Amino acid sequence: MICHLVFLLCISVSAATDDYYNFKWLSTDQNIFVLQQKFFEKKRTFFFNAGLGKNSTSDFQSSSALHLSSGFFFSESWGIEGFINSYSNENNDTFKKVSTDGLSIPNIRRLTSVAGVNLLYSPFYGKLNTFNKILYMELIFGVGMSNISAENNITSFENFDPRNIYESETLTGFQYKVQLRVNITKKWIFNTEYYNYYYSAANRSTESASLQSTNDIILSVGFSL
């Protein structure tokens, strides 16, 4: 029982199916090697994910996201994916406090959709041992380009227009992501993803564009073929 508790949260991590780890701290007079066999392989597999998330573009908006993605791993470590996010936005309590007089409105930029592609790199996988189940996990990094559809109220903000009219804009951006993929079964997976987007835009009509950023946190369920 004591040994079971000690190894309850033991995580085994490996970068490829033929990696060896030298545990010399277990024995000083001989070499001990452990071969970690990978249970869920990604090589030459397609995947499809659908999920929900939150966006943090504006402090004055409550923004939620619908996320869809699909991709292909052509090796255990490398893959490619395409994704699209659709956002819904509404004024939050902070906005309402700022605009209580009906005239003062904050300067807002909010996303309406993002579509992009990522190159994926998966250097690590591991497993979490529990009492009655082993959870197999993978850490995945991604970088890529995206087309960002957004809207802003710069004109209304500068003219103190209480109608708070938003104007559409299209931005070109790039992003990185960090993903924790949990293999529930051979086919079904659960993902926790953090996206960070960068784009160039101006916050005032009299200002030049500058580099800005925003991020998403996405929870999704998918399947692999």
C-alpha cells in the first residue's frame, strides 16, 4: 500500500519510442536503463477537435469562442493543423460601470473570428498512474499564421458617440500555442490549449499601427483516425 501511494502520481515522460534513460541514482555500481513504450501513436493519423473557450482581447467585453480544428501527424513528433474560431461578445460589468452616464464609452477592439494554420511539434509524452486508470498525455507546441476578423469602436470613442458603433477590420497575425493532449481511448482525446495571437493595429485614428496581442484558452474533445 505504501509503495502504491508513493507511485500514485508518478509521471513517465519520453520524447520518442526508442529513448533510454540512465537512472544512475538508483545504483552507483551499474547502469539501469528504462525503455518507455508509447501506447498511443500519432504517426500518419488525422485528428478532429471541437471545443469552447474564452478570449481576453478587451477588458470591457465578455468574449467566448467556438473552436474547430483538424490536422495530420506525419510523424510522432511533427504535424500540421488548420483551425477556425468564432467569437461571441457582450458588454461586461466593467463596460457598464465606465459608461454609466451614457456618454463615456471605452475604446474597444474585439475579435469576431480567427482562421489559421499551425506547424505542430510534439517532443514529450507521458503517463499518469492512478488507482484504477492510466492517463496517457502529450505536450504539443504549435506556431503559425492566421487571418483575424475583428471590429472596433474607435470612431464612436473619439466622437463621444453614445450609439457605440463598431467597424469591421481584417488583420493578418501570427500565433503560438501550447497544448496538453490527453488520450482517453485509442480514438478519443481531450485537449487543453493556450493560444497567443500577435497582430498589428492602431487604437486611435491619429496613431500608427503597433504590435498587439490577445489570447485564448480552449477546452476541446476530439477523435483520431
